[in-house]
Amino acid sequence: MRQIILDTETTGIDPKQGHRVIEIGCVEMIDRKLTGNHYHVYINPKRVVEQEAIDVHGITNEFLADKPVFSAIADEFLGFIRGAELVIHNAAFDVGFINHEFSLLRRGFPKVEECCGVLDTLALARKKHPGQKNNLDALCKRYFIDNSSRTLHGALLDSEILAEVYLAMTGGQRALSLGSSEDGAGNPEEGGSAIRRLAAGKPVLRVVCASDTELENHQNKLEQIQKQSGNCLWLANN
């Protein structure tokens, strides 16, 4: 299965008000393994980016001035995502903006849903964790995923983080490397958490057993519970 984890940044929140896509970030995953293949582009929206949006993603009008327009990247972008399942957090937002961009070209581009599957991780998270916060930062905290580099939103970075969140939500880590390196740790770049092994020279752990007096006191306590409640499950199972 080929999946594309995708995120966008925009000039505002509603394409119906003339807002446009200014960044697209995608990472490719095949059979639940990140391939290292990605697609990333900044786009000149030919309009002003609102300050509220800049405060979120930090992408300024000056930065976008020399970037390509959407029509210049549309074919390449569509070629990258076509036939894949798109994994998107709050998919309606990103898909709505991308479909709007395609519609402005008037060149017969399909809607995203016509050439790709779409999986909304926000809907998935709400189903798994009803009544809880399910934004990307909250999910990172819940699944112990490091997002310390995410001081501002960014499409490629958020896609990389979302890939980790998606894998954690749908079955845990992507791989577990049982091979050991010189320092005894697995390689996180290969897809699993680092594995820290005990050194071979460690002394055998001491086993501490209860004394006869402690065992007798324990038995007396159980019998006291049985007498008071009439139903000491521990005694019944012994």
C-alpha cells in the first residue's frame, strides 16, 4: 500500500473567500514504512497572506514573492499523489483547498477524491479518543512523539510528525530492529525506538522471598478478610 501523508499551509481559512495554498508537504510511506521520498513546495498565492495566518506558520509575503504559482507545480504534485491513499489531519480543510486550486486552473484536473483515497486522522483520533483534545500537538503528547522542533506550523514538518502519529494510532511503531549496534541500541532511523540492552557483565538480580513469619501474617490477614466479607477471592483462588 502506498500512502502519502500530506499537509498544507494557506493564506487564511476559507478558499471561498479567495484564500490560497502557499505550502504543500508530503512524505511517502509504503507498507507502513517511510521511504524517504517526499514532495515539498512553497507557492506564490498572488494575494496577501493575512497576518493571522503568518502568526501560525511564519511564512511571509516577502518570502513567497519569488516562489512558483500553483499552475506551475500542479502536474508534478498530482503525479506524486495520484493513486495513493492520502493521510491528512482534518482532511476536509486540505482537500478543500487543493480542489479549489485545481478548479482555478480550468484544465480538467480531477478532484482529489477522484484520484486518491483519503484517510482523515482527526476523525480517526476522535473515534479512538472521544471527548479529548485531538490536535496534532495533543496526539504527540499522548503517543510520546517528539515534536519539540514544531515551534510554528510547517507543511513538511507536520507531515513527518503526522506520519509518526498515524503509525502509533494504527498499530504502534513502524518496525522493531532486534539487531544490536556497538552501543547496544537499535537504530531509530530504521523505524523503531532505540533499544537499550543490559551489559553482559551485570550481576544477577537478587530475588527476595517472603519469610515464614510474613507468609503466616499474610495468611492470617486473608482469613480475617474472609471472615468479615465472606468472599476473599485470593483464598478462593489458592
